[in-house]
Amino acid sequence: MGLKDRLEDERLHGTAANRAGVSHWRRRLLEEVNLDELALLGLAQRRARLEKVTGHIVGREGPVLSPGERAALIRRVVDEALGLGVLEPLLADETVTEIMVNGPDHVFVEREGRVQRVDTAFASEDQLYQTIDRIVAQVNRRVDESSPMVDARLPGGERVNVIIPPLSLVGPVLTIRRFPRSYTIEELAARASLDAPTGLLLAAFVRARLNLVISGGTGTGKTTMLNALSAFIPGHERIVTIEDSAELRLRQEHVVPLESRPPNIEDKGRITIRDLVRNALRMRPDRIIVGEVRGGETLDMLQAMNTGHEGSMVTVHANSTEDAVYRLQTLASMSDVKLPFDTIRDQIDSAVDVIVHLGRGPDGSRRIVEVAAVSTRRGERLRLEPIMTFESLPIGPDRVVRGEFRHRPLPAPLATRLFHAGEGVPPVFGVRADDGEGR
Ligand SMILES: Nc1ncnc2c1ncn2[C@@H]1O[C@H](COP(=O)(O)OP(=O)(O)OP(=O)(O)O)[C@@H](O)[C@H]1O
Ligand SMILES: [Mg+2]
């Protein structure tokens, strides 16, 4: 039974009038076409075949249309029959990084970091529900009143979130995040997301097996940065990656990607990030990479970082480097192992070496806004020392973010670790003369 049928009947009445048009032709098309035969064809051939059949049906039974109208109608009917209906052209558009549907009539996209409304709408709420149903059915999920929020994925890897009324007050809402393309650190530097010396320093950190935390708000480019930095992990190491939905694309040969699993319809079979972190520890990893820590697994990760899996990396949702420490502390305290807050802080102190914080400017640009070393002197509490900060100038009328990357000397203990690993410090940073009290 389709999603729409499971929802209240009265919701349907208001949209009945709109249901003619494209949906009618789609139904007629599906009656007429031989589905078994269609399944044998490739996508392009399938589309060509459907366009031909739709053309016949519309020509025979349809209204008189101009050639342009006719072509547009056929295209929409076939898009509908093949997949995501009006969203297909947006998905095909490489410059679109995010598609946001707020009810059938409001479709927005993000391009180059900017959100804009597009002139596309679903024929009806009914059609939007059908599209949603098709998406979530692919991952064996269901959306209805008892589970009104669902995460799913498209076959191409795009992440999809669905939330429907009564939780959403604007009708069914669909958010599609395009599978993020991967950038190299040089490409990120070319986009001014960091400068070249910072890129060299971060690469040295990764090769020297420092434990890194990448922090930032939603969509600030944490996963993208993690992916770029992972390129510096030497090829002979065994890497286990753990994510909610696999987005990382590591280039090394010896990589084991793991993905968590939501519960099934009977609410069984859930495998969390935490389960995977624990399992990963038994897989003899050299490094563990966690896409994002969100709960008790944070404590397991901190312990892994402290016990032989140096060089591990995680991302965490936070508003600043300081906030990242608090977030890690709070998340680690969600573990079933109850440790005092101070103890957790000590664990963070000895586990985490560097925090890379990302931000997103009002112009949509993403960049590293701070790199801070966790540097604690004996007898002191955890302290962060910024080694790179982006200082932005006041924003002018063009709303473009400008500013400069400022470098500061590395705390001596950090520099020593780099030297021991055979890595240098880019000269713009330098090393701070230190009393040797660091860890
Ligand atoms: N430096 C960058 N320059 C331009 N675009 C970027 C940059 N970093 C990331 N992006 C784009 O921004 C979007 C979000 O990136 P990403 O998924 O890495 O962010 P995130 O912080 O991991 O998001 P989330 O909080 O949802 O996990 C993607 O479309 C990605 O391609
Ligand atoms: Mg991410």
C-alpha cells in the first residue's frame, strides 16, 4: 500500500482537482507500457522508449498542444515515471548542492553556497508524497504518522531527509544533499578555504599521526575537509572509517568503510556509530576515522586515540574550537561509562592534539577560521592555543568575505612531535620558545 493511501483520506480531497494532468498521463503510460520489457533496457533507452509511448498516448487521447507544450508534457510524464519527477532536472544539474522542498509549491536549491527559489513545483501534494514514498521505499523505510521523519539515500549516494505533517506545518518537506564532491587540499586552498602554509602544516600533522578534531556548524565543510586531510595518511596503514551515511572517499588501498544502520520497520536491527567504533577496535586499525561524533561513542574514540590509534580523526558539530571541547565533553558524558567531567576533560586533553574549526561566511564561502593546538602545561587545565586564525574584514555592500590568514608560532611540544616524525614546520608559523613544560 502506498504512503498516500495510509494517510488520512481528507488530506486527499483538496488536491483531487490537481491530480489530472501529469499523473493521469503517467498512469496511462504505465498501463500501456510493457514493464518486463522495460526492465531489460538501460536508462537512456528506457527514457527514449517511455517518451515514444507517451507521445503516442498524448497524441491519441490528449488535448491539442503546441510542439513545445507537448515536449514539456512528455518530459514531465517520463520524469515522473522514471524517478523523482520535477526534481530530476535539479539532480542532473551539477551546480546544485542541495535541494529543499517545502511542500509541493516551494522548491529551493543551493548553488555556490547561496540558496535560491526555483521555478519548479509538484503538480500536487499527492505527487510529492509519491516521490517521497519512492525514495524511502528504496531503503526499506516507510514514512507515515507513526514515523514522520526518515533519513534515506538516493541510489547516487545523495542524503535525503523527509519530515511530514503534522510535525511539519508546511506540508511534506524533503531535503536532498548532493553527494559532496571531494576536493584535494590544494583545491580547497585555491578556493581560499585555507592558505598554502596551513595546508602544509595540516598535512604534516596527519603524517605525524596527531589526533585531529574537525569542528564546525552544519554544512561548513567538515566532511569535505576530513576527506581532503585523509589523503595524507600513508598508504600502508589500515584505516577504518565509520559514518552514518558513507560520504568519505579515501584513496588508500587498505580502507575498511563501515556504515551505521537505522532500525527497520519493526524497530529492530539498529547498529549505531558507537557499536561500530567498538567493533573497529577489534579490527586492528592503525587509524580510525569517524565521520561525526554525536553521542557516547565520543568516549570510545577518545580512549582509542589515547591507546595506540594515534592519527585518528573525527568531526564534531560546534561553534568554535572552545565549544568543540565542551561538545566533546558533553558527548563523552553520554556514554554508559559514567566518568566525572574533569576526568573526561583530562582524556580530551591527552587524546586531542589539534582542533581545526571551519566556518561559513554570509557569502556562502567555507573556510578554516581557526586551527588550535591543545596544549596544557603541567598543573594547568586544558588550554587551547590558536596557531592559525582567519581575521575577516568588515563585510562591504557586495557581501563578499575578505580577510587574511594569520599564523602564530607552534607550541614547542607540538613542533617537537613533528620533528620526531621527520616533518618540518612551514616557516610562516615558526616555533615558540618554550620552557619545556608542555606535555
Ligand atoms: N571549502 C569549500 N568550498 C566550497 N564548497 C564546499 C567547501 N567545503 C564544503 N563544500 C560544500 O559544502 C557542502 C557541505 O559540505 P560538507 O558535507 O563537507 O559539510 P559538513 O560540515 O560535513 O556538513 P554536515 O554538518 O551536514 O555533516 C557540500 O556541498 C560541499 O561540497
Ligand atoms: Mg558532514
